[in-house]
Amino acid sequence: QVFVGGLALVFIGTLSGFLVFNFPPAKIFMGDAGSLVVGFFLALLTLRTTYYHEAQSGQWYPVFMPLVVMAVPLYDFISVTLLRIRQGKSPFIGDTQHFSHRLKRHGLTDTQTVLTLYLATLCTGLGATFLYQVNLAGAILIFIQTIMVLAIIAIFETTTRNDKTAD
């Protein structure tokens, strides 16, 4: 899939240049429109590699690649939605309860917050890139890895919240 590889390299190059200037202290900020384009492009690449790849017969698990790639953003979306509903707020009104804001409230600096998000996303996303190449046992390991990363995040949030309230 030379076309997909070329698109991915262009995408990586473009975002790498952006990330240099977006690292704290950020000189530029990607808004909603830019985030939508990035999300669309990630979806395009994921669908192209997942559904048009000539996988071995019987490989059904590559269809979960989009969920594994987007595990950290999905965790953020689900946790923010549940927090807002539990507080009686509309899940459609913006606030500062997103994962990055919660990390900052738990005492991380801007740089630590960004690096934590990068690392968590790298841990889940990297595994997802191998889903179409592994056998069932490898796919199960990738799913376990993804669940463990999300569990570590949830445990961190729970324990630091309890530590702060105990003071």
C-alpha cells in the first residue's frame, strides 16, 4: 500500500512540524477545524489500512484498529460525558473537565501533561498499527495492552484525586 504509506509520511511530517511549535510554551494552537481535519485524515488512513488490506482469511480483529488508535481520545470523551451527566450538566456544553485539564489539576506541569498524553496515545496507537499483521494471540495482547494503559490512567486519576482530598 504505497499510496497509504505516502499519505502517512506526509501526515507525519506535517504534524511533526506543527507539534514542534505546539509544545509548551505553545506558539500556535490547533483549533476545532484543524482537529477535525486531523481526525478525518486519521479515520481515512485507518479505514484504508483496515478494510482494504488483503488480510489473511479469518482475521476479523483488524476492524477494531480505529478503536485502539483512538483509545485515549475515547477515554477522554466517555469520562467527560459521564462526569458532566453525573454533575447534572449538559454533555454538549464545553468546560475544563477534559483529560488534559484533569492532569493539570492533579499537579502535572504543561510539559508533563503533554508528554503523558503523547505516551499514552503512543502506547495504544503503536499497538494498533500491528493489528492487521498479528495472529489472534497477538491481537489479544494488543487489546490487553490498550486496556492496561486506560486502567493505569483511571487508577492515576482516582488515586491522585483521593490523595488530594485526603489532605
